[in-house]
Amino acid sequence: GSHPRVLGMFYMRAVVLFGLLCAVNALYFQMAPDVHQRCFLEDLPLDELVVGVYSSEEIVPGAVGAKITVTSETEEVLNVEADKKGRIAFHAKQAGQHKICFSPNDAATAAGTTIKMHFEMHLGSTAVDYEEIAKKEHLSDVELQIRQMRDVAVLIQNEQTYFHSREMTFRDTSESTNSRAAFFAIIHSVIILLMGMM
């Protein structure tokens, strides 16, 4: 009687855990004084929540530091001065590539300081603090798991919609290229036939 239910709960937890593990990226990098900026690209579906947690021992508040900017394909999304430790958060207002850039500020460049940065990026449901939500909304463990699964399902649906639109664009481009190639092949064949008749 209860065996299928236990197995179902196991699968439910496995799916939530897999969804949570798939959407975390961590980076460690250095910015020398002569480095203008370090940028990373992330392909995001519409309305994707992104939370970045960063830290650096070399940053001195008010002096040596770094600037973080996030830009989409058409606009600047975020522009902040980094503290020693902190976090940034934004929603993707449009689907597509987003560029996350770190650059040393003028004081860091003038001081000749190499800044070592650690940056951890959480996407979608991994960016949400479910423990805090459970406390605030007084959710039971089962209710919290249902909430997490719902959020993962919405994330998957958004990504599928985004990748479907990209696939359609790619298909249209491929069909256009194929029709042009066929047109040029026919023209080429006609020219060869005409040259052979002369």
C-alpha cells in the first residue's frame, strides 16, 4: 500500500534536487590592474531570476574595489560598486544573452592591486531562499516541496519556450540559406549549360 507512495516521494525529491543542482555556476578569477574588465555570458529565458553572490579580500570599501555591470542585448540591467562581500539580483526582462562584467575601479587601477573575485551565480529556483519562505509563510515540509516543484516546473516551461523560439529562428535561417544555395546552384547549372551550347 505505502510502497508506491514512498517511491513517489523519492522521485519527487530527486527531481527537485536535480533541478536545484543544475542551475548553480561558480567562478573564481583575478583582475590585474591592467585588465579593463572580465565578462561572462549567460543565456537567460524571459523573467529568469538571477542572484549572484560575490566576495573578495582585496576590496577596500571606499578605495580599492570593483564595479559590476549586467547588460542584456539591448539595455543595461544593473550597475553597482562591489563591496568586500555582497550579492546582486535581477530578473531577465528579455530572453537572450546577458553579459555580466567585473572591472576594477579607478582606485584599484591606480594602486596597482590585483583583485581576486569569487562569484557564485544562482539561476531560477536556486536563487530563491526557500527556508526563508517557509518561515515567513509557515509552510510544512510537503507544502514547501510542492512550492519548489512548482517553481522548477515554471522554470522548465520558461526555458522550453525560450529554446523553442530560438529553434524556430534557427530553422528559418537554415531554410533561407538552403533556398539561396538552391537558387545559386540552379543559376550555376544554367550558366554551364549556356556555355556548353556556345
